[in-house]
Amino acid sequence: MALQEYLSGAELLKQGAEARVYRVEFLGRPTIVKERFPKRYRHPLLDEKLTHRRTVQEVRSILRCRRAGIATPVVYFVNYNSHCIFLEDIVGSLTVRDHIASTQQSGSCPEVELGHLAERVGQILARMHDEDVIHGDLTTSNMLLQLSAEDGDSNLVLIDFGLSYISALPEDKGVDLYVLEKAFLSTHPNTEVLFEKLLKSYAASSKKSPAVIKKLDEVRLRGRKRSMVG
């Protein structure tokens, strides 16, 4: 009850099918709270079990990424009874989606700058997959750029691991990349060359990449067949 009272005065950022996301101050720090709420259409015991598993998987994926040196929000606190995760608020950041859009509109050699960004994304995703973390919802909205105060460079942060899980299967990693490809090309038209740079960087950064890229090609083929059948 105390937690619900605490969140009732918080700023609600968004509500999706799985969770509500709030912005609060926690122990003096800007914090994002992700609260998974009950699904009334599911049996209560099944819902509790599935929601608990999702929360555990999300926290596990974030921590595994951080141990591998991949920038993700710090996990401050987890309440498994209310299925709430308290995460670092990446202050002063913008999404990769917004950055690509603004860079394309600027007209000052966007190919070079975005090419470097695509290579960085490929390297980070390769490292994530080498740790057997499947993100499950890779989009440019779930990647943040945060300007570093020390050297003026930007830090690439992966967020929203709500659909993530652990798997060593090349098939799962190939599907992860396919989800990103579909989201990338639909959100950013005429960026096929840019996405190919991302994939080349991914392939060069992971020893496990040949099997993953092969599965990606198979998933693409299945996707095209489904489109043709309708």
C-alpha cells in the first residue's frame, strides 16, 4: 500500500500493455520506476508467476549486460512483491531515433556521423549477444545517447529490457536482429546502407556472428514468404 501511495504522486511517463513507467526521486537520485500491473484476463496464480518471471529476467539481463561493460541503467532497487524495478534515469539523453532524424535533417554529412553510430550499435549488440542476452524489443527508441561531461563524447545506453531473456541459440539472436531491422527501416526510410554497416560491425565484433547472420537470413526469408502468402 505504501508503494502505491508513493507512486500515486509520481510523474507517469507512459503506460503500455505490460507496465506503467514513472519518474521519481529515489534516495536523492533521478529514478525511473517500472511497475508491472496484474492482467485481469489471466488466472491470478498464472499471472503472478509470469509477471514475476518477466521481472526477474529483466533485472538479470540488465545486470549481465553491465558486467560485460555494456551501458544500461543502474538497478537501484527491485520489489518482487509489487513487481517494481527502480532504475537510473538517464538524464540529459536523447533516443537514437531522434538523433538519426535530426542528423538527417541537418544536411551536414549525416552519412559519416550516422555511419559511425551504426558501427557502435553493431559492436554493442554483438557484445550483448555474446553474453547470450536477447533484448526482445530492439528499436532505436530503446537506445539512448548521453553526452559525457568528461570528454564531450556520447555514451550509448540500452534500455527497456522488459521482453529480454537469456539464450545461446543463434535463432533467437537472429530474430533479435530481424526485429531491429524491421523497426529500423520502417522508422528511418532509405537507411538500408546504414543498417548494413551496423550488421557488418556486428559480424566483425563477434566470433559467434556467422551462425547468427545465417539465422537472420533464414528469418528474413520466412518473413518474405509470409508477406507473399498474405
